[in-house]
Amino acid sequence: MSGGDGFDAEISKVNPNFHFYSVYNGKYYRSAKKGEGVSSIVSSDIDGWDGSPSDGEADGVGFFTKFHLLEVLDSSKSFFIGSSTNGRLYICSNALSIEKLKWYRLIIGGEGECFASSTNGDVLYVGKNGGVTRISGFRNAQDQLDVNGTPTALANLSAPVTYNIPGGGTVYGITVDPKDENHIVATLGGFGGVNKVFESFNGGVLFTAKQGNLPVMPCYDAVIDATDAKRVLIASELGMWMTEDITQANPVWVEANKGLGRVPTFKLRQENLYTDGCPVIYAGTHGRGFMRTTSFTPTTCNTIVGKSSNIQNIAFDAKSVKISPNPASDIASIEFSSIAEQKASLVIYNTAGAVVKRENIQVSEGINKYSFNIDQINPGNYFVRIQNANTTLGGAKLIVQ
């Protein structure tokens, strides 16, 4: 590893042994051994890249050294995208190769302030001063070779197209709808201007301001929730803010800072935990470290961090949580497994989200089974959840007759 102020970091999903990170002024590094044996990935073959063994830095990159790892999971392709001198953006087409890395010039005209790519890895968005650049075709991208077999270009990519943000400003964050590569939200930094959040349903061709009641402040990143594309979370100078419906002309924004506080929040990421369909939101803050929320993770998901974690969670999955009988009328039982002994609560919610019953329980390591009375609960559909002091952990649906 290298000392100094760090910026971006990525772990490959194609091969998790490969770790990437950057340090100020153009230092890009890679490890093929989970953080061990780190070396520069900068190549001297590319115009504008230093590549000298003494420092391994890219020429002309500012203090903020940003990159993006774009991966096409179903074909195991991994592309590393980074900035160099004079606003040039370069791409490595074989980022996981232990052989000679292949670098190409991708864009000329504006270093990337931020990056985002579609779930299938086909579309790349680059945020910069004034707008968003879109490039597609990465699923079919191939090295183009000359007669000597030397790579000369990355073929099958669309030409970069830049779309302007109304009113201008620098794009600090982009998020792509996990289910729609043309639905994106872009955020602007800086304290000036009027609008800081913009939405597009056509890949950036047309942006619409979505400021609503959000305070005018630097907005550094965003997430379109994988479980509800109308729900958007913003990372800002005043922590996290959220709207339940970004499609409204004037969205209603509320603070989402419980447990976080009004601290500058610069990065948001939503990643599946352990399995597809179990997204967890992570936030990178200034002063509070890394935070996460499972508030929008389906209750059937296992959100355990690990048995050695300081946060004791109960290990759940859809198959191990059982309620019987179901439907029930007087008494029901919930069965689940836990990896640790801890105090928790059994909470029953109606479909409007209101609590209709709560019981404190003591959870044992291993299989647990608790019976609870429901004879005072009106017939209908309910959700039974097990919660500890930190988070909602998991549960199942209950039908009361």
C-alpha cells in the first residue's frame, strides 16, 4: 500500500482477489493478492502517462485522483478507467490480466469528476464540468489489433456524447437505475446555483431539475434504490437526504441522518450483500467513517456482517425464517437461526407500517422458536420482524384470520 490521501477504491466482482485504489496526483495502484503485492498500473505506452518506475504516476492529474472499474459480469470483462493529462480519459481493457496491460485513449476534453455504469456493464456515464458524457457498447468491446498483433484501439464502442446540465455546474455524482440504464440521477457540487439534483429518463439527453424542498448545498453523490426506482438518496454537505418519489415535479426531500448526523457525506453505494436481491446502502463520510443502512433491504435477506462484527445481527435467509401456522388466528410461532446470543424484539407491523405488537425476546445461538399471541389483532396481512438495537434484521409475512 501507499501512504498519503487516498481517493477511490474498488474490489473486482469478477475476481475479488484484485483490489484497486488511488492516491493523490495520479497514483493508480492494483493488487492481485487481496491487497498484497501492490504495484502501479500506469503504462508508459500511452501518451500523457508517465509510467516511470520511480513514481508510477499519471501526468497532469490533479490532487483528486478518481477512477472507475467497469465490469461485464456475464463475460468476465473488467475495464479500468482513469484520467491523465490535458483532460484525457484512458481505459485499460484487461484490468485483471497479469500480462501486459492494454491501454487506450477513451475521451479527450475533461477529466472525469465521477463515474457510473449500468448493471449489465454496457453503458458508462462520466460526470464532468457542465454535463454528463455517455459511452455504450462495453459488452461487445474488443481489442482491435494491427497486422503485427499490437492493440491499437478498443472496438465496438459508441462515440462519446456529452449532454449538458441545465444551468451548468460540475457533476459530482451519478447513479444509474439498476433496472434501466437510461434512467439516471446526477448531482452537482458547489454552494452556488439554484438546482443541485437532476433526473433523466433517456440517458442524459434531457435533464430535469428535481430540487424540490432540498436545501441548496453541495450534493456529492446519489443512489436510485434497487427496490424502488422512485426512491432516491442523496449524499450532501449536510449528510443524507431522501425522497420517496423523484418523479414528482417538486420532490419532497427529508433528512435521512438518523445515526449519521449532519456530516459531509461524499460517497453512496448500493451493493447486494451475499446474494442478488439483497441490496445494502453504504455511505462514506467525512468524520464518521463508513456507515451502512439496511432500511431498504428486504426483510428476508441475511444482513449479517460476520460473527466477529461489533454489530451483532441475526443471520436470516428466506428459507430459514418460518411462521406457523400461517394463516393463524390465536397463536403463531416464528422459527429462525442466529449465529450469536443477544437481546432482540419481536415486532408485528400492519401494511401501513404501524406497530401493532412488540415483545422483547432473548435470542440464543442456533435455532430459535418463539410463540406469540395474535388473538387481539384484527384479521389481515402483517409483517413479523426480529429487531435488535441496531437495525431491522429479518422476518416474514403473517396472515391473521
